[in-house]
Amino acid sequence: MAPSVVIDASAVIAVVTNEPHKPILIRLTEGVELLSPSSLPLEIGNAFSAMFKRRRISLPDAKAAVEAYKRIAIRLTAVDLGHALELSHQLNIYAYDAYLIACSLQHRFPLLTVDGGLRDAARLVGVQVLEVAP
């Protein structure tokens, strides 16, 4: 059975938009089952809308990145909303981040992210976070 990892939108976006972390993210996910809260597609859409506002990506490039995202095998799963709210309150984080931490805790899988704030919050509650360093 392949090892499993919870992956967040920041890591997915880094891969599909060819950010500098892409090679290490690919290496860390080879032969690994990827899991994420069912909110992942919504969070990816939100990330691209934020990139539009900052003029960091064009619509055609965002659409191409979304097509690349669709080719990544990620199993989406439900998260206990009550537990996520407790984590959000306890750690003073947004719900999307709490969903990822709750997912990692629920399944006992490490978290893969390039978001430093999420990484730090996850570690506070004992979630193993995979290091993304070149």
C-alpha cells in the first residue's frame, strides 16, 4: 500500500503554475496517494481569483493550470466541521487551513504545503509536515 499525504492548494498551485518548488513537490509525491478536504477545488479557484487581482496570471494560463490540476489524482474527503472549527478557534487560523489540519489528524497522514503559516499551525497540534526545501 502506497503511503498517503494530505496536500493543500498552495502545493497544488505551485506544481500547476511551475513555481520554483515544483521539482521537490513532484519528488515528494511520487508513488504517494494524495488526499485533501473536499474544499480543495474551491480553494484552488479562490487562489486563482486572488492571482487575477494581483495580475500574476492571465485567464488562459489559469485555465491551463486548472486542466493540469484535473490530471492530478487527489482523493477528496469530508472533514469533521466541528473539529475544524475548534482548530480554527484554537490556532486562530482560517477555516480552509483548519480543514487541512483536521484532515491530517483524522487520517494520521502528514501534510504537504508550501504555506509557512499553515505549516507552523499544523506543527502546533502535532501534525507531521513534509519539508519543502530545494
